Amino acid sequence: MTWVLILLPLALFLLGVPVFALLLAAAGVTVVFFLPMPPIALHQVLFGGIDKYALLAVPFFVFAGELMGRGGIADRLVDWVLSLTGRLPGSLGIATVGTSTLMGAVSGSSPATVAAVGRSLYPSLSERGYAKGFSLGLITSSGSIAIVVPPSIAMILYGASAEQSIPRLFQAGLLPGLLIALAMASYILVWAKGRDLGDRGRFGLAQVIQASRRAWAALLMPVVVLAGIYLGWFSPTEAGGVACLYALLLARLLYRSLTWRQVLESAGEAALLTAQILIIVAAAGVFSWILTVQGVPQALVQGIIGLELSAPLFLFLVNLLLLGIGCLLDPTSAILVLTPLLLPLVLHLGIDPIHFGIIMTVNLSIGMFTPPFGLNLFVAQSTLSPDLAAIYRGILPFLAIQLICLAAITYLPAISLVLS
Amino acid sequence: MSAVLRHLERLAQGFLGLVLIAMVLLNVGNAAGRYLFGRAVPGADDILLYSMVWLVFLGLILVTARRRHLRLDLVERLWPGRGRALQRLLIDLLLALLCGYLALQSLAVVQRLGAIGQTSIATGLPMAWVHAGLLIGLALTALVAALQAAQTLWTLLRGKVPA
């Protein structure tokens, strides 16, 4: 039966079959041909896969991200970050990282961040003399920070799959996200010294005040959402609803950047994105159920126990596995398929499941811009430049920086756990 | 014909957008009611959950119609033109078969739930209606995939490469 659960999904995946369909096909073939149970169980497990309150946060945060992207809120954040970094060498590059981090704290979506920040900053980066490859690599890789800083859709899915506290995961993601942002900004600072880039302005308090006045309401949004969760005013799911309403009021009433028709279009697009994600959640639930019924996680745990791996070696191997998978599979699918398999091993080796959730998220966020198939690469290609080779070259230094950060996050659990 | 279908798609997407906006209002209203009036909206959590189930399975139809599923697109990058058309045909046939089979299982569940008259404890909604979201979503997805397969096959048989 191994071929049905491993080789069949793998072959269908390589053939380009949608992820939800290959998971359901493997589960369906197993139930129909190998298991003595009625096939209507497939319906029950499929329904149970998304009948979870925590998952309601997904459509809400996706909708909030759509409203923020279309409502011109990214432009205000860019101006605000630029007003702060204006006197540093490479200020525009550092502003790109800063804005991506802020957008992540608002939308939780990496591709949306690449598209929104890229559209705002790529023309300016080119005008000021930043090399094409460098600019593309910078925008593509800094977008990945969005799924590490809270709120993060990837963490919501991990929390629902691993039955871990989503607020704790959000807290744990804050320092790793800032660490990655700081490391990238430091690299840009060193890289820009001695280069003749025309982006170095003067730091002026008046400029900061003016940009802050334009952006204060947008800057307040992550504060409201995250403070609301941590102070116990509302659950992460309700926070998603609050984020939507806040973004709607901002874009419709305060900035007047969206018409009601555009709001409805954003909601329709968010509904489609939700279906895209949650149908995989439902299908992964069925696949995980089959794996559990077949005793695969238990067999895997026994096999790894037999190898007598230490926790650090296990984490090293898991990082390699996740980086490899992250290049091929989107974080949603990867988290939902791998969490039920890896979590028993994590618990057996005494690794904190919250820390592991952060390791998994950072790995998969790196996968989002790792050649050849990281999703952000294609978002950058479709929104910024068709030159995929330049994007590939440009991401290499940022890939190296994020891998160093990943090593620190993996082997220094305090970075993740000190706030959670 | 294709203009009518596109119009229908836009209407369906607009409807799903309205459902999502209603969900946001109910979600925030529920939290606000707790603080302002000391009580939540009765059955709000159940209504939100069931709306999400319907949203996902109705959305599945549109995602399939627009070929926007998350997947690896290696084959079509390496093998464009006729190769990509054959791949699409295979995927559409698989989706039609798989979703059609699952829709039959859903039909059996909905019939059983209808026969025993099971209702949601919090809202009193018949559970057959709730589960019917899967039946309708899967059945229409199977239909859309089958139509797409037929269209691709027809184009290939005429010696053309589908767009």
C-alpha cells in the first residue's frame, strides 16, 4: 500500500495535478481498495477537516490583506519607513525590508506583500541606481518576512493542525521576524557603503511628522489587532474580522481609495483565495486520517527512534527536508501534509512544538523565494520583471542571510520562546 | 456562450464576496455584542463555520473553472503547447472522476442526515443543509471539470492547441 500513499501522490504532484486532488485521490484509492470501511467516511472526514473554528481566521486575514493591498495603504507605509531611513546608506533598500515587515504585520500574506511593496518601490530602486538583480532579489526575498511576523496565515494553519495556541505562535514569531529583517537591513547597509546610490537624503523631523500624519491610521492597525489578541479582548479569529473592518473603514472612509464596488471585488477575490487554501486543508485532513489509520506516523516515530538521532541532528535533517519541500510546495500544503507526520517525532525528542512551528514557518518562508519554484519568484516575475534569471541571481545573497538566521532560530530556541 | 459563462462567474464571485462580508459583520458583531450588551449573537459561531464550509466548496467550483488551484506547474513550463493541453485534459478528467465520486458519497450522507432529521444544537439548522454544501460544490466542480475536458478534447481533435 506504500505506493498509494507515497508514490501515487508524488507522481500526481510532478504531473501538475492540484494538491487537494492528489491528496484526495490517494486517500480515495486507499479507502476503496485497501481498507474495510464505507467510502462515505471520506465525506465525513472532508467536512471535519474544515469544520474548525480556528480556521475562520484564514478568510478574514486574506480579505484584510486584499483590502490593504488595493487600498493604497502600502504606499503610506513606504513613505513612513523612508522618512525614518532617509539618511542611511542604502536607505531605499532598508525601507523595502521595513515596509515588507510592516505589511506582514498587517496582512500575513507573502505574495501580497511582494506585489504591493514591489509595485511601490521597484521603480524608485531602479531610478536611484540599484542594480536590477539586486532590487528584484531584495523585494522577492523580503516579502517572505510577512509570514514569519504575526499575524501569519501559515501559523494559524500550523496551530490548527498541531493543536497549539495560535496567540503563542504569533508571539513566538515576532523576534525571529525582526531578526531576519534586521539581518537583511544590516547587509544592505554594508553593501551600500561606498556605492554611489542616489537615495541618501537628510533625516528631517518635519518629514517624519508629515509621513506619520499620513500613515498613522495604517500603522495603528497591527497594534490594534495584536494588542487585541494578547490582551484577551478577542480571539485570533475575531481579530481577523476586526482587521477586515479596520482596513475597510480606512480604505473606504478615511483614505477614500476604494469604491464599494472595489470592496466587493476584493471580497470576491478573497473568497476565491480562501477556497484555494481551505480545500487543501480539508483534503489534507482526509490524507492525514488515512496515514493515522495506517499507523504511518507511529511507524515513522519508531523508525527514527531506532536511528537514535539527537534533537539537534533531527532538526538539521528536518531543515534540509523542509527547505527542499519549500522550493516545490506552497507553505499551506507543506504545513498541512507534514505537521501530522513530524509532530510526533518533535514531541518524542522533547522539542517545544511552538518552537518547531516557528522553525517550520521560517523554512517554508525561505522556500517561497528559493529557485526554481518559490511562489514569490513568479509573483515578482508577473508584477515586476519577466527576467526570471535576474531574479534568481538577485536572491542569492539574501538566501544566504536568511539561512544563517534559520540556523540561529533553530538552535537558539530562546529567540522564539522568550516572548511566548 | 463564453460571455454568458464569464458573466455567471462574475456574479458567483460577487455572491461569494457578499457572503464573506456578511461573515465579517457577524464575527465583529458577535465580539462587540459580548462587550457592549453582555451577550453574543446566538449561534453565531455555528453560522460562521457553516458559511465557511459553503464558501469553500462553492469557491472550489470557481477555482476549478479558472484553473487557479495550487499545484506544481513544472510540466507545462517544460512541455508547452500540445503537451500542456494533454496535461490539462488528464487533470480535468481526474478532477471530474474524483469530485463526481466524492459527490456521490456526499449525496448518501445528505440523504441519511435528512432521513434522521438531525439539526444543529445551537442554531436548529438541519445538518442535511449544512452538508449539502459539499454535495453541491463537488457535483458542480465535477461538471465544470468534465466540460473543460470536453472543450480541450474537441479543440485537440480539430488539430488546434487550446489557449
